[in-house]
Amino acid sequence: MTFEQIREKLGNFTVGIAGCGGLGSNCAVSLARVGIGRLVIADFDVIEESNLNRQYFFREQIGKKKALALKENIEKITGSTRVEAHDLKLNEDNLPELFGECDVVVEAFDLAEMKKMIAETVLEKMPEKPLVMGVGLAGYGNSNAFCVKKIGNLHICGDEETETSDDLPPLGPRVGIVSNMQANQVMEILLNGYK
């Protein structure tokens, strides 16, 4: 397929992104750049200076809500992707309502308990919906450890091992790799007819 054919096909799809930090902001930008028709993004957090090492935000956006700032950034990149931004904390009750019409959902949370919540909620309440998760991305180096593991409609991107800690922080290069693996997996799902 040519790039124009890819853009045309992807323009018919909606992707939900749960979290607008390192994984979510970079994944959303990559999907917008290839022509996703609509993004539904959600996050309740604000941008801090410490986020700038790995998240798709700018110094002048410090203090702004992540979901709203990410919408602004995507609109500066492309006018073809419609962005629906929600400033809220996702839970098992509002997640199905917010992402119910999405063709694919991307998990982009920091905390393990939130990752568990979205996996359980999607698998229980929306079992037909593909869920693309990011697991194992902290630190630096060892790029060959990254892979995509598919279990039914669950797609796990990362090394599935390196958990974030004070001695193993999330850094731009590995976060960027995993977020783009997620975007690439979304494209593979949508372009190969899993709708």
C-alpha cells in the first residue's frame, strides 16, 4: 500500500488512548502522523517539568492538563485527525462508555494497578475489542528484548520485565520505542482487517 492508501484506510478508524504520558502522548502523535481518523484520549494529570524527558509536550505547557495539551499538539501536526480529549481519571465504570466506539484501545498507564484495571475491564466488558498494552520499558539499552506478544485480543508491547523504579527510571529512548511499537501494532490490527 502507498502512504496515501494507508492514510485513506486509517482515516476510517477511531483509537482510544488511556493515558497521555510517555506512552500515550508519543503513540497518539505517531498515529496522527499516519492518518488515524479519530483519537479519543483521556488523562487527569498535569504536565510537569520532569515529564519532558519522554513525553510529547513542551516547556511552555508545564502546568497544563495533559489531555488538552496533547490535543493542541496533534492539531499543530495535522488537521486530518479529530481529537476528543477527556480530562478525567479512568475507571472500570467510565472506560467502556468512553472507549466503547473505538476500534482499538491503547493502554498507556504508569501504575501497575491501572494496567490491571484496564486489562480486566476490556477483557470482561469489551472482549471483542483489541487492547494494546505497554509493559516493560524502564531504563536504557537492551533494545533487542522488546517484542510484541499476542494473546487473543490482547497485544503486549515491551520486554515484559523492566519495571520502573528510582534506579530504573522511564527514559525517552525506551519509552519512545514501546510507544511506537504500540502505534505500529494498532496499524497492523486495523490495516489487516481486524475491525
